[in-house]
Amino acid sequence: MSLPHFDPSHYDTQLAGKKARLAELLAPFAAPEPAVFDSPREHYRLRAEFRLWREGEERHYAMFDPGDKRQPILLDDFPIASERINRLMPPLKAAWQNSAALAFKLFQVEFLTTLAGDALITLCYHRPLDALWQTAAEQLAAELGASIVGRSRGQRIVVGRDYVEEELEVAGRRFRYRQPEGAFTQPNGVVCQKMLNWAFEALGERDDDLLELYCGNGNFTLPLATRVRRVLATEISKTSVNAALANLDDNGVDNVTLVRLSAEELTQALNEVRPFRRLAGIDLKGYDFGSVFVDPPRAGMDPDTCELTRRFERILYISCNPETLAANIAQLHDSHRIVRCALFDQFPYTHHMESGVLLERR
């Protein structure tokens, strides 16, 4: 993560520019004006990663501008990061300054926090971790009120939990999420909550089934499952699948079947190109799919998966890359039209944006 050019006085201008860019990309498809969901101006980022830079006997939090890994920007605080991260930074630095067991060959620190107040710190080393390190880490975890994970080559030691717990409110209901260390989570919790509510409303109440591709840890799965009869969800990451299964159980959501397949593999299964052992016992033809929800990586949907979504009456699409979103819509435009679109400012002070569209069959 590079250092954004943090200047709250320019926020509204930057957001207006993002809206104009999204509207321009979607203009060929006669999209309605996008709804805009803004971000807190500071303390919005729940994750942060810092390299450590040594000057004399002291190690500092450091970040770098893109393309320049030689000139560090030394930090005492980080205003875009959550308040919890900012509170943890000084005592953590003091701890490694005062403990050789914690400091020796420490080169990177990662923070993962939640709106619910949970925190996990990952300490990365260029050396094996021993009993002295674990004793020091256990004491530090107790002092900070946070879990700690120590990482070195081929080694991972967990003090406390290897996940944080989040709570997000959608349409008046609170959903609990386990977010594992090292797995993808939405970085901007406030905007994520806005995305979930928009998707919940856009899908509407349905009496048929939902197919979800790229479901991650079940971020969208939990609220959307309450809008339909059944959900078939897919995800390829084993860590995310395990987290999603735990989240479904923790929230009492029992109408979701989750399979560890990529979107491309599920497309092959639905097209009866080849069978998959992971689908054994699942009657794909027994589903009455009316809607598909997709939240693909930056590359967007591959052409075959995009073609698969054409079969559905409704396509609900969350995108972290408006260019690939537009390319996918171009493939679908002859059969589906955009009836809703939105901009979610997950990444203030950068050119990145999250967007959403609802497409319905013409």
C-alpha cells in the first residue's frame, strides 16, 4: 500500500472527479446517474502495512511513494488509518525499542482492525521465532489488548486469535464477521457497510435463488441470503471459504451452499463441460436462479463467466475496477440494461474506486 496524498480540503473535488469518470465510462450504456456514497475524510482505513526503517538504533514506521523504494517517509501516525491503529502505533514502537526479542530482524508490521474495535497485529521477521519471542509477544498482546501473529519463513505463531471480529449493520440487522489474518477484507468499513445496504436494496425481496461468484468471507453473502430462497456461492481461497462457513454458522444463515470452486470452474460445471468432485451431492439443476451476484477481482469477469451471467434475469455487479466493469457490460449490453449504478469511495485520495451496477434483462 503506497502513501495516499492526504488532503481533506480536496476530498469533495476528488470525489466529483471520480463520479464524472464513472459516468463517462457508463455513458455508452445509457446508465442512470450514479448514486455516490462518500467516505469519512480520515481514520477510514481498517488495514495498514508498514515497512520498518532503521536509523541508528531506532526503527521507524515507513512507507514509500510509488516507484521510489529508497527514500522512506517516516511516520509517527497515519491519519487515514483507523483510530485504533493510530492508538496502537506508539506503544508497539516503544515495545520493540525496549525488547531485543521483538526487534531483532523485524522488518514489517501489519495492522488489521474493525469498526467493532477488534485488532490484530502481524510482525514479520527475517529470522526464526523462538520461545523468547513468544514470551515477549504474549506480554505485548496483553498490554495492547490485541492478538499478535508472528511470521517468518515457514513459520507462523499466533498469540490470541488469527482473525478479528467485525459487526456490520444492514437494513437494521447486525451481522458478525470473522476476518482472517492474511485474507482479503474490505479496507473501508464505513463504506463497506454502505455497499452492503445498497446491494441489499438493489437485489430486493425475491422468491427464487441467487448464484454468487467470488464470495470471499461471505461479506455480501450474509445479508443477500436473507433476500432469496437459496444461495449457491463459490470462492476459490480456502482461507476465505473457511471464514465464510464460520460466518454463516455464527449468524444462523442456513440457506447457503458454499463450494470451493473458481468462477471459471463453476461456469464449466453449469455448462456441463466437466464434473467436479466438490459438487458431488449438489443438484445444480434443482436451483431456480433468478439473480447472480458478482464481485470479481480487478481483472473483472473472464469472457466465459461474463457470458454465463447473461442467462440471469438480474446481474448485481460490484467492481473495484471501473474499466473492466465497462468491458464486461459491453459484452452484456445487448441483453441487459443498467437500471441502477453507484460509486462507493472505498479509497479516498487515490484514483481507485468501487462501483456497483444492477443490470436487468431487456
